[in-house]
Amino acid sequence: MFIYNVTVNVEESVHEEWLRWMKEIHIPEVMGTGCFVENRVCKLVAVADEGKTYSVQYTYKTEQDLEHYQKNFAPALQASHNQKFRDKFVAFRTLLEIVH
């Protein structure tokens, strides 16, 4: 099993709207692709950055699942996020393998 992790720092002025939109719209759309088996949202604590920082984690079974998501769904979903919160966030993505 693997985790597709998206770490997002969101400006304080929109972070509540962003979190609500993620939970109600974006994450259900991502999960609706069928590429992931579970998800979670974690808030980073004790971070000196401006704004609020979150780790949005999607668990997947095979590399093919992630490749399918990235090829067929990620561009449109990321564009929707970028359009809604343009210039209000910074994000980076990492891939993790679950070892325990």
C-alpha cells in the first residue's frame, strides 16, 4: 500500500473555506475516481509558516492506480483547485510506501 500525500499551506484568510471545500467537494471527487481506497486530512501543528498547513493523504494499492489517476483525473482536479484558490496556497506532492 502507498500514500499519495499533498501538503498544502493555505492563507489564513481562506483556510476555513478551503477546508470545507476540500471535505465537501474535492476529496469526494478524488475518491470518486476509484483510484484510492481511503483518505485522511491532517493539520500540521507547531509550524512557523504563515497560514495553515495540511497534509491530505490518499491511500492506493498499486503504482498503476496512481498512474491512472495522474493521467486521467489529476489535471482537471488540480485545475479546479488552482482556479478556486489561485494565489492563496502553495502545495507539493510526495509518494510514500506504507511499511508497517
